[in-house]
Amino acid sequence: MDLMNLLGKTWIDELKYPTDLGFGFKQHMSDRELLPLLKKINLQNGNHFIILHQRGSHMPYGKILTAEQKVFGDKTANDEYDNTIYATDQLMKAVIHYLQQQTEQDWLFIYTSDHGQFVTPERHIQATMDEDNYLVPTVLYSPDSVVQQQLQQAFSQCDRLFHQQIATLLLNSFGYQQRISSCEQGYVNNNDLSGDQGYLQITPNAIKWVNPSKSLK
């Protein structure tokens, strides 16, 4: 992945791609393959930061779902998209159920997405500045009462979160003296992750488009 070329693997103990599991370079891997990989990790030994990177709701919707997962049918793009949401819900349920079976109950489960989808019967697109594309769900859950209290204190007054709050929450959870960022203001980058091609500045009272390249001229 291009992102890994940017970040590097210095602090990653193990990384698996679909090609490592026998899938072709352009072949779609089902998210059903993720849970068995999680179960291979010895969660009783040491500390763990585990990322299960889904295919989720990327196009083509429904191509790698089973018949049982297509609970909304398959007549339209909306049907297939809704099926992928259901499949994600079932995966989250399975992961949480597995974690609840562990001896130590000091874990934190986080789910979110890097972008949404704009889906209609006529078209389906992503990576635009429409709210449908940048407003995505976030799930935070822990059986640990101390973590629950921390999450409540940090986020109970937030109408929405930004990825910055998730990043600082993770650092704080790792033991770093990192204050969890405020949700009063956030940013949504355009296609360029650096923000150099423009970004939205979002506050409780306004959404403003900022184009750095124009301000430099």
C-alpha cells in the first residue's frame, strides 16, 4: 500500500496483505478473513495494538458478500451498499464477542472509517467535500470502567468527532502524556492527505473551505 511506503514498518511487528494469504494482487479479499487472523494472536501475552483493515463498503458493493449477508437484496446499488453496512456490523459484533471471551477485560475497541460514500440509484462516488463523504460512524467500546469514564469525560459533550480525537485518544491509551484533542474544531482534507489541495475547516457554527495554494499567490 502507498500509505505504508509513507509511514514505514519500523514500529510494526507483523503486517499481512491479502497477497500473503494467497489472494491475487487485484483480487478482493472478504472481511470474513480478518477474524481468523485476529484469533491467531496470543492476546494473553504482552500489550497489543491491532488494526483490522476492512474492505468494508468499497465498490463494487456486494461482490464478495455471501448470499446470507445480502439481507437487503441486490437489485440496486443502494441495496448492495446497505448489505456491506450489515456485513460490517456483523464483523464488529464477532470481534467484540471474541474480545469479551478473553481473560483480561482491559481492552478498547475502536471502529471508524476514513471516508463515506454518496450512493444513489444513479451514481455512487467518494472523496468529495459533501457531508455524506466525510461524516462517518465511530464506535468506541471498552468493558473497563476506567476507560469508560475516560471516554465519557472526553467525548460526552461532542456533537461529532474528528480523526484527531481518535489519534490522541490512542496515544493517551498507550500511556503517553497526551491530552485528548478538543472536538470544537476539525479539518477534512481534499484528495491530497497533506491538505495542500484544500480542506474544510469545521467549527460548531460554520464550515469553511480553505485553499492554501491560492493564499500563497
